[in-house]
Amino acid sequence: MTGIIKIEKDKVSPESVKVNAYLNPHPLDSDSTIEAEELLWLPGFDARSIDEDGEHPIFRDHNCQIYESIEKMTEDMFRVAITNIWPLLDCYIISHISISIDYTGLLLGNNSLAAYNYVNSRPEHGYYHFDLTRSYLLRQLKTLEEGKNLSLKFITTWEHEIVHLLDHWESVKASMYRDSLESSIIYTYYILKYRSEGIAELYYLLKGGIEDIKSIKDAKHRFKINIDSTKNKLCGTNTIAPKEKESILNTYDFYEIGPWIILDLLISFEGGFHREFILSIISDCENGVMIKNEDILQVIKIALRINNQEYLEGVSTY
């Protein structure tokens, strides 16, 4: 067990967790095929031709410092998030956290900001892997260049992904439905996405991230419309085409409606034991009151105990 750190609040600080962010593929790798033209979008990149000083742009010290600064910036942002989520990690074993920065946009696309990669993670060994997309990095660098602050959505991105880490095994179970084209299985996966993204997005919502949906009532109404619409699309067919599946699963509603549905289920969860606490959280949230960090973590801690089956049973009554 050499090198493995057991996270205990009284003995270990978030700063001691090993975090390694790296550009993927790294421009300086011996087998890299990255051309200087592909890096021109990076603020401050020295694009002078090799003829001007005899040095290839990719290998210039100035540009190497840009690569290093991006990796450090990513590590620093992640460390802020892990500090915020730290009390929920008190019984976890962590030996290493890696963050792959997809600055080319060729690996992950631009439909998300970041991702917890449960496929490449090995929680039994304390190894966790995350991905950062080009769209997030671009916003981060542009905001920094303009001297502005990131929006709350971007600021809380890593907290969202760390909650996915905490939900690792339920994500693995749900993934069994992901690759199917069978209508009934896709429908189940669609419903489960409201759970996984809903729990992860609680941090953002309770920090004040209210968007179009502003109440439990609004969320349940939209949720019912969505599931009825999805049922109608899948009704009468055993399988669906990949493009139709993609259109069903490519929706921001998982993130916006999901956390409200989770809060609603928590009112009666575990025999209604948390009812008064959750009702007070909902009331504050609906009235635009930012929830204290310790209370947010308590809500997430309870929510993570709603497994996939309990969730499916809960929303089946809607």
C-alpha cells in the first residue's frame, strides 16, 4: 500500500493530495503531431516562424511556460474544489488524481466542461481520472486575459465532477444501460441521468445557480413533460437509431431539472427523517438564498445514499 494516502480530516489536508494536470497530447512529447498552427488560439503564444530566431515555436521557452501555466492553473482550480468538498472525502483512499486537458478538442468534443472518467479510474487503488475540455479551458483563458471572473457555473465545475467521483459505483451500474439501442433500456438510462447529474449539480444550485427552473413545482412539471415526450418517442419501437438516441440524451435538462428532483425525493427519503432540514433548504433555495457550504455538503451526503433503484422507484410515482 506504499504511497496511498488515507484521507482523514485531522491528519491530512487537501494540499497533500497528489494532483497532476497535463496537456493531452502534450506538445513536447516525442511522438506529438501537434503543429504550431493548432496552438495559435492560446493567449500569448509566440507564433513567430522558425526563421526569425532559429527556434521552433512549439519549443520556445515562452511557449513552454504557457503550457506549464495552463497545467498549474488547472491543478489550482481543482485543489480549491477538493478543499470545498473535503468533508465528504474523509473515508476515501487517494493515491493520485490525474486531469487530462483536451486543449485540441479532438478527444472529448465541446458538449461539456469537464468529466469524471470512471472508466479510467481505479478507486480500489486510490487512482482517479478527470478530463477537462477545450471549451472550459478557452473560457478560463479568455476570462483571465480580460481580467474578469469566471461565472458560477465554471467556478463550481470541479465540485460537480468530484461529486461524480463520490457516486462512482452507481455511475458504473448505470453505464450498463448506456451503450444499448433498445428503447426500454435507453429510457431507463435517460431517467437515471437526471439522478447522476442532479446529485452532482446540487453544489451549483445551492450556491445560487438558479436558472430557468426556480422551484420544485416548476421542475416536476418540466420533468413530467420530458418523460412523457421521451416515452412517446420510444413508444412502439424496440430499438432506436444512434442519432435519435443522441438527441434524447443530449439535453441540459439533466443539469437544471435534476437537482430539484433530487431535493424533492429527499423530503421523504429514509422515512422522512430529513424532512425539516430539506424543506428549509428548498425554501432558501427557491428564495434565492445561498446555502452554507456545510449544509450543501450535508444535502449531497444524504443524496448520494439514493441508489439507482431507489431513484427509479421514487420518480415512478410522478
